Amino acid sequence: QVGVADFTHLKDAKLLQPQGIGVDKPHQRKGLATAMYERAEKITGAKIYPSSEQSSSAEKLWAQPNRPFGKADAGKLGSLSKDKKISISKKELKAYHHLSQ
């Protein structure tokens, strides 16, 4: 495993909020976090909004002007009530990464 992504999914609002995203150091800056975000949106049909508390890496990820995930006007939502957690496995990510190339 080189990364993990957990989201809270609010089905009625069609929103996802990251709860924990991580990529091992040797695999960072290769687009894996972006691929996990894109995959989560594809699986759920929901858009990701940033968490109210972010690491410096997350802030950089969200600051990308042409990021392929999330709403263009995404502001930090704060804490959301949990509906369902979605996890993306290494196998799913690897399959998605190969398909999207």
C-alpha cells in the first residue's frame, strides 16, 4: 500500500469530504492523491469539498487552479455529519491509474 483515502459521503447533498488522505513519501508528487480524489468522485457521483483543517500538502493540492476534482467554488465546509465512509483500495487505485493514462 502506498496511499490511503477516506471520505465522508453525504448522499443527499452529493458531497464528499476528505477525512484522511495520505501518500507514502517515496510516492508523493506523482499524482496519486489527485487520482484518489478523482476515483472517489467517479465511484460516488459526488463532488469533493475540502476539509476545514488541512495539512500544507492538502492546501497545495486544493490551490491548484485547474485541479480535476472538487467544485470550482469549493470553500471549506467545516465538520460534516457522517453518512458513509468510502475507502479506495490500492487495487482500485492501480486499475484506475492505468485506465486514465
